[in-house]
Amino acid sequence: TLHGLSTRQLSTLLSLPKSVTIYEVGPRDGLQNEPTQIPTSTKVTLINKLTEAGFRAIEATSFVSPKWVPQLADAAEVMKQIARKPGVAYPVLTPNMKGFEGALAAGAREVAIFGAASEAFSQRNINCSVSESLKRFEAVTEAAKKEGVRVRGYVSCVVGCPYQGKVEPQAAADVARALYDMGCYEVSMGDTIGVGTPASVARMFEASMKVVPVEKLAAHMHDTYGQALANILASLQLGVSVIDSSVAGLGGCPYAKGASGNVATEDVVYMLDGLGVHHGTKLEVLLDAAAFISQALGKPSHSRAGNALLAARAAAAAKKAKQQA
């Protein structure tokens, strides 16, 4: 409690949603930039562990040209091997019709498309204007509709861009509306290079909420400047109830230099627990998944809460072993 307030009273005082959905992006957004090739079996094990942790949505992979993202060239094999659980979505990124067709053949029932809020980023990233990039996705959303496949939209660079600097809230809102009007069931607003603060993120969401219902918006925050949790809290206070995050804080953007990674799922879960906001994720199982992928990649986790909790767990186990000795 804080000054005698229960966590439930505190979440009401802060105008927080009673429950949120955590959309886990680690297997796709997290692993796509890893320089060394990761075995398919490692990706499959990670997704299966995340399923056991209780996530309702786990972004599994991307059906994109291996020339651009060689790490995810095994997309079809990953989709074939994962142990799918009823009630859990395993969305995949499909940047074009070829990707959509590949995803469909691999049994995907949900896909994701994306557009940038920054003209400069769109030109440098996919060699076309924002409006041209959105036009390209119309074929994907039409085909998805016919096949009964759900489509999620991403907006990148919603508050800042590595090439043009500041991005106006209205620019982000315009792209969000275009994706929503196109048929996306949800639009995730991404601070791709992590430059946002609670003030700039709140302004962006306030503009977006005027054109897309708040329950159809998600927060996708990067922690480059250490602002991700604060930005997520600001989003929650505005009524956003879907949070994108990545196990062990894996990932960044290959096209946004200095973008040091997604917010870590363990940090988000720890904060939500402290606020009394329901999320449905089993923290202990999530920690196992984080430890597994960190060991597999041979590098430490970027999650501060995760590392602290795993250290405490190891210390408790060592103490118990000593007592039994």
C-alpha cells in the first residue's frame, strides 16, 4: 500500500484499466536483429515457453524476404513446429502479398502490417511515401478479410524519427486512422527509437484517440532513453489497455540507429503487479523463458526486474541447498 491505499484503490486513483493484454513481440521483433543465426528449435522452444507463461498473443515470426531479414527465413518451419494453444494468437508480420500468402499457407490466422508516421523514415526504410506504403497494404487487408484472417496495424516513429527528428501527434494519428479504416482490429503505436517522454506520448495518444477508439490502440515503447515504463504508465492513464513488450528486452530496429530495444516484458509485468492491474501472465514461467533465451543467445537479459528476480531466486535456491547440506 501507498499511504494506506490498497493497490486496487491506487489503480483507481491513477485512472488505470482493471486489466491489460500484454502482446509479446520477442520471437519476432526481438530476434529479427540478432547477428548470429538462431536455430529454429530455439525459436520454437521460446514460443512454447511464452505460451506456458499465459500470453494471449505471441508474435511468432515474419514472412519477409530472407534477403532483408535472414534471421527469420525459417518462418514457415517455426509456424509448423510450435505447440499452438487454443485461445492464444500467434500473429506474424506480412509486409506484402507474397508474405501474406506464405503466412496463410503456414496456417497463420492473424497477420500484422505497418506504416511509419514519418515520411523520411518511410522513404529510407521501404523506399516509398507513407501514403504509398499504406496503399500497398490494401491488397493484404482485402485478402485477409476474404480468408477470415485478423489484421493488426503498427505505426512506427510515432513521436520521433532518426532522420527527421520530431514527429507531430497528428501525423501519427493520421496513419493510425488509415490502418484502422483499412480493417485493422487494433493499431499499435510504436516509439521506434525510444525518444518519447510521458508528455509527448500522451499528446500522440490524445490525437490518435480522436480518430481511433482507445480500446483499439496499443502502446509499443522502446527503452532507449529509459522512458518506456513511464510512457506505458502515461498510456494506461489515457485508457490504453494493450501493451507490446519483449521477453528479456530483446530487439530494436535495424533501420533506427541507436534504438536499443523494446521494453522488457518482465519489467512491465513487475510494474503492473505493483499497480494491481491484471495481466494474466505467470511471472515465474516468464522468467524461465527469459533465462532460456538469454542463455541461448549467450548474452545478458536487458530486463532489470528480470535480472533482479532471477538473482533473488538463485540466492534463495543456494540458501535452501546450504540448509539441506
